[in-house]
Amino acid sequence: MKLRSTLWPQVCLSILIAASSAFAADSAAVAAAAADVPASVRTANEADRKMNKSSVQLTDVQILEHAREANDDVYNALQSFVCNEQINRFKGNLTGEVAKPVDVVTAKLSFEKGSEQYTEVHQNNKAKAGMSSIPGAWSEGEFGTLLMQTQQLLQTQAVNFDSFTDVAGEQAANFHFDVTSEESPWDLLVAGHHYKVAFRTNVTISIATGEILKIQRASLNLDKETRISGIEWGITLAHVDLNGKPWLLPRTGTYAVSYQESKHKEWNELSFSGYKRYSAETAVKFD
């Protein structure tokens, strides 16, 4: 995933957060590591009686194990779709109460060979060479990379159960895990200097299917030299019906960078729409 941000005129910096090759570990090693990942054991009623989820009989451990098995199919399915992405960009104060629209960026988006592909990129309807040619805050990777890496981290990190919740009427469970700067797969590049970024990921998982419905990541303890006080990004997935079949696909996303020193914030609101499958099933009949 690539993230970039530009400060107010007095300071400019480029941010590159890239996946580490550590995620290329083979599936057998990842599966073995998952067996040692600790998690608490509580039923829905024990965890949060206010939710009144007497129908939920799975423990959080069982839901987590279901998620570890279920999401490969979702990730693989992403590589069969193309969609439209729209990014509404804003800047304002740290609370977000004062918001000034910056521009609107649009692109055609697909997920091929494990990375996002952006074409037909426009900034306020003006054609651009690519996302990297656009000044200001932009990001790449929410469509599939974030989901892929979250799946892999769920296999290897100590995952903590938080609560049960509802997502659009669907029963779900909230989990989180932390990644230290020493083991972080993210590299922060600021003015030619590299920084390892520690972060927390919050994940919402469907109890019925084990599918990941929402991912939110935050890096809030950045090196002071970066002059960045926080980076937050995430996606929400939802079912999209195509040809009578539901697919779990990214629906909305967010990306925000905060600057404590200048007391301002830049943030983007992302939406994905117009899904089409670009692979086709074919049948051969012999008469």
C-alpha cells in the first residue's frame, strides 16, 4: 500500500508505506504459527449481555479461526473485478469539524497479481498520468492489499477480542491486534529517511461467515522527526449482487494524516462502485 501526504506550503514530504517481503512466508508456516496465537474464550452472552445475542453460540476463538479459513476466497475473488473509485479529498482542523473540500479524484481500479492497478485517473475531471502525479494526500492499496495483509497478520499476530456488534443487521465480532515497529511490515519514507511504523488494526468479522467486514488501522506513535502525529486508514466491505450471486467487495474507505504541530489534518473519503467482472466462465458442450 502506498500513502502520500503533503503538508502546508512551508513543509513538503512524501510518505511511502510498502509491504515487507516477510509476507511471502509459505502457507504451511503461517498455518503453524496460527496454532500458537492466543485469544480469550467468551461467548456472546458473557462478553456483552446488552447485545442480547442469545442465538450466537460461537466463542470468539471459534469466530477467529473461522475468519482465518474463510477470507482467502474473498481475497481471491477481488482479482476478478474492475470498479470505479472516487476519492473526495478534504483538509481542515484536527477534529474534522472544519472541513474544506480540496478536489475529487477518480480512477478505474482492478486488482491483478496481488496489487492494485489504476487507470483513467482524473483530478477534477482532468486526466492525470497516475495517482503518484497528484499532489497532496493520496493512497493506494485499500482495495485488496489491506485485506490481504490483514488476513496474513490474523494468522501470525496475537489477536484480542473486543466486543460483539451489528453491521447492517449482520451479527459480527470486533477484534484488534498490535504490530510493533520492530516487526512492522510498513516502511515510512519521509524526506529520504525511513521509519518503521507501529500500528493497531481493528477488524470486524461476520459471525455467520467469518468474512472480514471492516478494517481500520492507525499509527499514532510516529517518530517526531516525521512531524506527523497520526495516520489512519481503512475499508468497509459489503455484499454486491452480480448476476444473482452476492460478492463481498470493498464499498467505502478512509485515509487521514494528522499534523499536531500545524494543528491540521488532511483526509480522503473513498467509495467503490460500478463493479464488473472481467473474467468469464465458459462451458464447452459436445453434441
